[in-house]
Amino acid sequence: MRSVDDITAAELLDGLPSRVHEVYAPFVRDMPDHPAFVEGGRSWSYRQFSEAVDAVAKNLSDLGIGPGDRVMIASENSVALGAMLFAASKLDAWGIAVNPRLSAREIDLIGTHSDARRVLFNAALSKEAADHASRVGAKIDAVGQFGGIGIGPLNADAQAEPVEKDGALQVAGLLYTSGTTGAPKGVMLSHRNLLFTARTSGILRNSGPTDRIYGVLPMSHIVGYTILLIATLMHGGTLYVVAKADPAALAHAIAEEGITSLFGVPATYQRLLEHKAVKGIQRLERGKLRTIAVAGAPLDLDLKKRIEDEFGIPLLNNYGITECSPGLSGVRSEHPVSDDSVGPFLPGIEHRIVDRQGKKVATGEVGELHVRGPNVMLGYYGSPGQTAAAIDKQGWFNTGDLARVNSEGHLYIAGRTKELIIRSGFNVYPAEVEAVLNGHGQVVQSAVVGRPVDGNEEVVAFVQLLRGASVSAEDLKAFSAQQLTSYKRPTELIVLDALPAASTGKILKHKLREIAIERAGKVSDAATAV
């Protein structure tokens, strides 16, 4: 297979299907009995899955879902969820996958904002989905071959959106951001957005029919939806469907189930190593694993080295965001790196890095990253103002990330623009402080936020420790002080049993910022009382 860097954007776009549900048609025709999915010990062939999608599409149509409607599915990872998303595509409806572990408020907010025609709950798979189904009075029934589906009431007032024949203009999926800023937005991704990224991802990872890909990242988030679900079926692979993350099950699957490819977030790999340490395992077995990749959060270099030493293959760092379907850059397997680069940009992705005045910065300098390409979203649903603020008239999308590119074209992420801490006029990048704290042997992970104080900002660090760790917060402050200049050192360091995280493992920093501000308020109130 050709290297992804030898392929132009025009070639990647050439011959793409019009709709995402068409990606598996060649394999239904040419190798119908090849497994498309493995779930709970059951194998689903490409032919069986195709028939399942057809049956689900018929049932959804009977339930009043048609072209331009939004259909919301609250489900853990499952073949049923995949079938419902492809069935929505078949009907020219917009699929909205959401995690059933969201609160009632969050579920209802998405349903209302999207004006969904129906909300479906995979009650057979999780208590959370069953509870939501009961709460809204959903009728438990079968949809296609899948039983135990809670079918919410018909929203007869929902207005269908226009349907575009061109896959570059027609919405395939409406993905709601995980809310790291505290305000989820509906990201409209076209069929071409998703297909372009899926094709690029498969070529980047040399995917093919011999691959068995571990599907632990939620399909309700962009990596699980595009890179795991769509890309696997686009390249004839087998997706090993996993409803909930379990490091013991992952270690077993790698050793015994023939997994060839794993794509996770840093927490996926951290928990693997925790499992090894707690169980006293001498070395994790590699089995047939040939590719391990990571994205979604800053990659700690100590974690990277430990995983690479464990499996004997490079951990390939990647970068992308929901609004870009998500792929923007990735370390190439043929050119692994030892640092925290997220690799060169992918074909078809233009970029510019600018300062606060919008002027391009010099090579190697940190600035705000803007990108342009076939993977950039159509916009935020129902919010033309937010869309215009994110994408300018020339099609440049502001990622909101601070980054730099070195002379060799490798991209490095310094942090979120909104997460930048300005302390006494100096810039503090949380990722740098986190990397120092994560380097301590008893720290599982850390997160650093800024806290306003008297016209300034101070650095507040949160850490999660290994089970049974003896190190104190003061010890960690002293540890970081040896490696950080004074203005980068945490003013306060808080130890938590676990850091609040989305289902993808991404740490929810807006919640930590709220905790930090609340703690400062209590200290201030106490001082006033004295």
C-alpha cells in the first residue's frame, strides 16, 4: 500500500461514495462472509451486517423517520448502534449518537437542541440507557434484528432539513462536543467530511481485511465514529466492538483475540499499565498487535516510553478535533518519533499559525492554529453566529489550539487558547506543567488550570495518584519546583481519587476550574470571617 504522503488530496477525494453507508458495499459483494464485527463472542459477516442495516432502515422509516430528520441514539458501542447510524445514512437522516451515561439534563438538552424526530435508547445493553428510556416513557421493542430498544415518542413538530444530493453538502452526522468548555455544540459533519477522513485514516494505518481493530473509544465521539466504525468497514477490516473500557479485557483481547490495531486516548494506555502493576504481571503480551495509536489529550513522554518498551512498537501520536472529522495530523509508522510531536499534517490539510493580531508567526514559534481542508465541518447546527466566528469567509477554521511547527513540518500542540494561563505577564502552557507532574513515578495523570486572582492568574494542579501512593501534595510541589521556573509552579496542588473525564477519557478541565475557583472562594470567606 502507498504511503499516505504519496497520495494527493484529489486522489483521496476521487471515487468516494456519496453516502457513508455505501462504504461496505464492495465487501458485501466480494467477501460477504468475512467478519465485519465481533461482539460478545458473536461474529457478524459483511453480508449479515448489510442485511441488518436494511432491516433497521425499514423500521426507522416505519417509525416516521425520513430524509432530513434527526434521529438520536443513546447507546454504548454495539453492532446495533453501528447499524442504526448507517441506516440513518441510508434514509438521508442525520444520525446523532450519544453516550447513555450522560445525565438526564444532557440527554434532553441534545434532544431539544437537535429537534430530533425520535430518540432511541439501547436499553438491552446498559442500565443507563434503560433508565433514560423509562424516564421518557419509551416503548421497548425491536428495531430490525436488535431487541431491547427503547423507542421514544414521535416529535411530530420536528422540521426536516433540506437534503443535498452532493455528499459534500449533506449532513451525515450531528456530533455534540464533549463539553470541555462547559457548553456542548452540535457539529454538522457531511458525508464527504467523514469519508475523506476515514479513507485517509485507513491508508495512514495500512488497514485491510486482515486487521482486527479494538473498538473501545465511543462511537458517540468522533474518533470512535469515523476512525473505528467507518474507516474499519471502508477498508474491509473487523471491528472488535467493546461497550465499556476494561483494561483486563483489553489485555486479554490483545494476547488472545488477534487484535492487530489499537487506537486509544492516553488514559487507555495508563490503565493498561495500572492493570499490569496491580496484578503483578511481568510483561503484557503483544499477540498480533502491530499498530498502537493515541489522540484526544496530551501524551506524556514517560507513558509513551513505557508503552513502547512494553509492546516493542512505537506509540503513534495523532491530533484532530470533532469539527475536523477529526484527523489533522499523525506520526507516520515508518518515521516514529521519540518526542511529543503529533506528526506532520495529513494530505489535503492546509494550516497557518498566527499571533493574537492574526499575523503568521515564525517557524517554531507558538501561535493559534487555523486549518482548511475537505474534513472541516459544515458548521454548528442552529448557530450561524458561532459558525461564522469559527470559520472565516476563506474557509479557515480556528481550532482554538496553541501550536507550533518545526522546520521538518512536525506539529506540536501547546494547549488550548482558552486554557493558556497568563501569570504576571508570562505565558504558562498547562501541558508543560502536566508533563513534569506526570513524570513522577506515583502520579497516574494530572491536569493544570488557571485561576483568576487579583487581576492575575495562578496555576492550580490536580493529580491522580497510583493506588497506595505515599507521596503528598507538598512533595509533588517540591518535585515540580525543581523542574519549573517560579511563574510556572502550581500555587495549589490538589490530589483527587480520579480526575473528572468524558467517556473518551478526556479530562473535563472546566469542572476542575470550577473546583479551583470554589476552593479559593472558601479560603477567602474564611479569611474574611477571621
